[in-house]
Amino acid sequence: MGQARRSRLKRVRATRKPAGERQPRAPRRTDPPAATVGSRPADGSFPIVGIGASAGGLAALGEFFSPAPPDVGAAFVVVSHQPPGHVNLLPDLLQKHTAMPVVEATDGIRLAPDHVYLSTPGRTLAVLQGVLHVMDHESDGRVVLPIDYFFRSLAEDQGDRAIGVILSGTGTDGTLGLKAIKAHAGMTMAQEVQSAKYAGMPENAIRSGAVDYVTPAGSMVEQIRAFLRGVASRDAGRLAGESPALGRIFIALRDRMGHDFSVHKASTSRRRIERRMNVHQIGTIEEYLRYLQINPQEVDALFRELLIGVTSFFRDPAAFDSLAGSGLPKLLDSRPDGSCGCLPSWAAHSRSGSTGCKSASIHARPTAQTGRDPPIWAAQDHTSDSV
């Protein structure tokens, strides 16, 4: 061995640490990582049931959960109206009615099936990628509607895996949220008005047309299980391709409603038809066609479902605020004092006419500041039954 090579080996040996001085390896991590945005549970997807309750809700929640088995296969999130600083006794009270674990929602907790999560008093809940987030109320003076807020978040995050339930309570909270869930092909329920201690919330939801099932609270879990069994057993490709029965459904809609949905986006139309089939536990498109033929009211329900649902009265609040705050006042100021005060305005609107109502309310705002009282004209076109 050459002198140069022996010198290199000596230098390498000199730089190595003795065996006793080597750093120990870090133990392999065995506990699951914390939930992070953008991750999904590895055990597959499962439905999430959002439950809205207010006055009289404790009794209704007890009736809801008492017959529920511990293995429903869904996560349950209860959102109720409780003031900030309120001592939340609901977890202990509700645990008496169910074998599923009942916990108060904390920020960043990942939802798991066969668990019940309760909202924090004075806070709102949102869900993102299957993870709950506890949100502070916005301090802009608007009325806080925590059930609507969570249902909308649930609809946007879970789509057709979202289920919305409205139990006893006063007011209208939850109705717009149910519309959002239905617009995303989820399933909706409301407590039977006669069985609710306070009927305001369920009655408003039912009147809105956004409810799939109306039933007493004690029958809801079994209805949910039946719905999920139908979804799990369905053939995912039953509406794929061109089906003669699908064409006849579009003809039935056109004959009754005067609208041709065959020219609309095919995947959206099929998904909405499939959702109606799941609601009625119908297995094939041919059976659903026969159901339509003997139940004209189902044609009406399918028509409403195929329309694009508007889940918020002011869908772009920044644009409307700009119009009301600067645009319209400038237009009114530019008009001579002796003018009649009439300011023509046109707005394209949907069948519900909600856009026209928004525009009318926005036009009326500046009059209180200017002292003018311009008339508001409402027009009805031949394609709509709204004014």
C-alpha cells in the first residue's frame, strides 16, 4: 500500500466518532399526525349530519339520538343557539341519550364517524376538508345565524355527503343552509311541526321547499340509515350514457313545465335526478320514470331541483354595498331637483325574482338620505310568474 493511501486512511479514521459517542436515532413516530388543511381521512369518506336546534331543542335532540345505534356510520354535528359565556351542559345531558361519544367541538378537530360534536356557545362552526373550525362572530352588526353558516360550510365541503336536519326552534335560521345542502345534492330533513315544541324553524324550512323528509325527531335516524343504505347499494353508472328513460323524463318536464333540460349540462341533470331517486329509494331510472308518470308533484319537485339554487339573498355583498354607497347616490345627485325622480333600472333575474327584489331594495336606500322618494316600478315578464 502506498504512503499517500495510508495517510488518507488515517485521516478518515481520525474523523470518525467512537461507537459510544454516536447520536441515538429518533424513535419512529407512531401516533397519527394532527389534522392539516388539504388532507383527507385515510379510512374513506362518510356522511356528515348537521343538526340545527334552538328553543325546545334539548328534548328534540334526546328523541333524535335515543333510538340511534352506535354504528350509524356518520358523524353528527349539533349547532344550537347559546349566548357567549354560557356554561355548556349539553354534552353531559346528551350523552345520556346515546352510546356514541359526545364532545364539544374544538378548533382543528377532525370529524370521525359515530361521534357527536356540539357547537361552542357564542361561536360559529365551519368545516373544511372534514375538519371542524371554531369561528368568531363577525362584528359588523348583522344578525348571527350559526345554523345557516355551518350548513353552507358543510354543503360546500361535503357536497352530496352532507345531510341537514332542522329540529325545534324559533325564527328562520337553517332554512338557507338547507337550500345550500340541497343545491349541492345533499339530503335534508325537518322535524314534524306537530311534534316540535317550537315550530318556527322547521315550519319555515318546510315552507321553503328545501326539505326532503318531514318526520318526528325519533324517526329521523332510521330515515337517515335507510337513505344511506340506498346510496351505498346504488349502481354508480345507472345514469351513464344515453338512456331512453332519461329522455322521456326530460319530455315529461318539458310537457309540464315548458322547459327543455336536455340541453343543460348533462352531468348536473343526471346528478339531480339520481338524488331524487335516492330520496324515494328508487333503484333504476325506469322505475323513477314510472313514479314521475303517476306523481305529477314529483315532476314539480324535480323541476325545482334542476334549477340553480340561490342560497344567499345578496350573493355579492361588496358589489351591492358599492352600488348603494356610491353609485346610486351619485346618479340621484346628478338629477335636477325639479325632475320627477324616476330612475329607470333594468335587472336580469331568475324565475324566483330575487334579483329584482334586491335591486328594488338597493334603489330605496338612498332616498332616506336625499329626502327624495322616487317610485319603484315592478314589472313581470312572460317567462316568469314573479313580480
